Amino acid sequence: MLDKAEKFAGRIIKMYQYLSTQKNEHIISKQVLRSGTSIGANITESRNAQSTADFINKLNIALKEADETIYWLKNLYNGKYLNDKEYNSIYHDAEELVKLLVSSIKTLKEKN
């Protein structure tokens, strides 16, 4: 899961660079940069959790950041900053991360 989050963060960074330099969009792109790169940071932080509950909490934070990222991506798309192809590609990756996080959290809660 961390691999996917790191690759996703790389795509988010490239998208931010594109939006800020080519489209002159700085506000929403900064928000998606923050939330999109935070997903992997929270997953990484979860590896040093002090308990299962703490681990689940960190993954929940990553999930919230993934959901927020999707929100900002939709705004960028609706504002015509991303075309269909760009949006669908990165949106699919964000949705995949959400599904992985939900599944992991659910499994951990069932075991706990």
C-alpha cells in the first residue's frame, strides 16, 4: 500500500507543478498537493504506531486525506483545470488507495 501511496504522491507533485506553472492555478493545486502527499506520510507514520488502535487511527487519517484529495481533484476537474484523461487517471489511483485503506482498516478492526 505504501508503494502505491508513494507513486501517487509523485503523480500529485507532478500535477501540482503542471497546474502552477502551465495553468497558473495555485490555490486548489496547493490543497491537493498537501492532502495527496499526506496519504503516504500517514501510512509511513502508522508503521511506528504504539498499538493496534494507534495503527488504525493513522490509517484512518490517511483515508481522510485520500478522501480530501478526491474532493480537490473533482474541483480541479469541474474548474476545467484537468481534462477527462488527466482526471480519470489520477482519480482512479486515488480511489484505489481509498479501497486499500478501507479494506485494511476493516480487517484490522475485525481482528482487534
